Amino acid sequence: MLPRYDFHVHSLFSDGELIPAEIAQRSGVLGYKALAITDHVDNSNLEWILSHLVGACAELNREVDVELIPGVEVTHVPPKMIPRIIARARALGAKVVVVHGETLMEPVAEGTNRAAVEGGADILAHPGLIDLEVAELAKEKGIHLELTSRGGHSITNGHVARVAIEVGAQLLVNSDAHGPGDLISQERALEVALGAGLSPQNSKTVTAVNPKRLLRVL
């Protein structure tokens, strides 16, 4: 079984279905080596989420084979607030900061993609019709753009992949899992990358090499 890495998964601390222990168990069966739990936050619940998640991940990591990484997904926050929330999340112990990008499936505020990149997020999730200028800035700042296996959000995977390849930005394949059926194998992640139009070699890089590089700097 090929090792799997995923930096965008939700627990029942926000709108997911599983507690961290069940996420660890189910992902381990699928061959996961590392997984970030990135529950939806704004300023109203940021401290509560991380006060529970940081400790839960640390305790489970002493007992399970999957490395659980505490994180957040900054979601539907006004763009001007995003850099401040990113900084506060890191101060509260978030090891991975994802920002909910301008997906075509939800009314995300215009300017969110740019604010996430300028604010120094680690990952811009399902960034919809991201433009070349923001993608170029993401490349310069070492921020990863997400290809997703989640239905709906995935409809712009091809566009995101083309823009990222054109400017040389880094890509990841994440699941945006909310329930047990959303977690995907490494083989499925490769299919998502290929379906977005990446070559077989680029698909291997995006699903196997880039996650390890990101993991080393967290």
C-alpha cells in the first residue's frame, strides 16, 4: 500500500463526522502516514478548536502510527481579517493553516485567495478560478495550491492545475474529508491529479514528493 499524506481533514470539532481517534484509525487502514485535522474557524471558535485539537493530536501521536497534525481552515472570513487570524492560529499551536479559497460552490468573498497568500497560509484550498498573479505570489511565498477530491469543489481542479504548472506553484492533493467515506487512498489521489490534467510524473510529485517536503518544514 502506497503511503498517503493529507493536509485538509475535518473532525466533529467543526462540521466533520469523526472524533480525532477515529480519524487516526480509519486513515491508518488506508495507508496514511500523516494527516492534518483542519477544522473550520473564524475568531469566534479559533481558540476553542485549537485548545482541544493540539492536545488530542499530541496524545494520539504517542499511540498511533499516523502522524496527526493540528491545524485550522480559516473559512468565510472577510479578507482583511485573514492575515491576523493566520498569525493568531499559529500562536495558538496550529501547525498547518489552510484558507478556504474562492470555490465556485460557495459565496466566498472576492479577494480571499490573495489575502490567504499574502497572509502566509500554508495551503490555499480549492481556490476556484485563481488568477496567474495570485498563483505567482503563492509560488514566491512557498504556499501550496490544492487539488481536491471533494465533490463540487473539484470542478475547477483542471484550471488550478494549469495555472500552477504555468507559474511553477506547488500543488497538493487533499481530500477535504468530512466523513469516513471521504478519506482517499494514495492510488485515488493519483487519479485526482491525473484527472486534473497533470502528467503521470507530475502526479507522482504532487501526491508523494510535495507532501513530504511540506511535512519537513511544519
